[in-house]
Amino acid sequence: MQPFAFDLDEADIKRERHKARQLRDSQWWKRCLAKGICHYCKSPTPPKELTMDHIVPVSRGGRSTKGNVVPACKECNNKKKQLLPMEWDEYLKS
């Protein structure tokens, strides 16, 4: 049994990935990266080493919008995986 309740259509996933690519090319995203701070651990990180993370993952129903993507260091992004914000908070507490 999969832990995710969303049955995502392949077209939906493809559309969200395309939107994410468009956001990566935007001046807004470039300004986010230029700050050089991971959204999760707040550590200074060279902009080229920051990745785009969906706060609510696409696989869990999140969208590729400015309000749902943040710069994250690779370590935090890899640890967070497909967790929702409340699940991530619980992970950090444990």
C-alpha cells in the first residue's frame, strides 16, 4: 500500500514539472537563489548548490507555484523527500 492518497494523472505530473522548469528560469527564482539561504535549515548555501523543493510535494497534491516552492540545500531536500510540512516538523522533532 502506498502512503500517498493521491492518484495523480501522468499529464498532471508532466504539467507541474513544466511549470517548475518555467519558475526556475524566472527572475523571482533567481532572486530566491541569490539570497543563498536554505528554507529549512537556514544555513548559508552557495546559490548553485540550492535546489527547488515543493513544500507540498507534487506527488501529494502540491503545485509548482511561487507559494509552494522554496530553495533548499541538497541535504534538507533529500531528507524531506515527499513529506508534508507537518510531517517534516515531526521528523525534525524526533
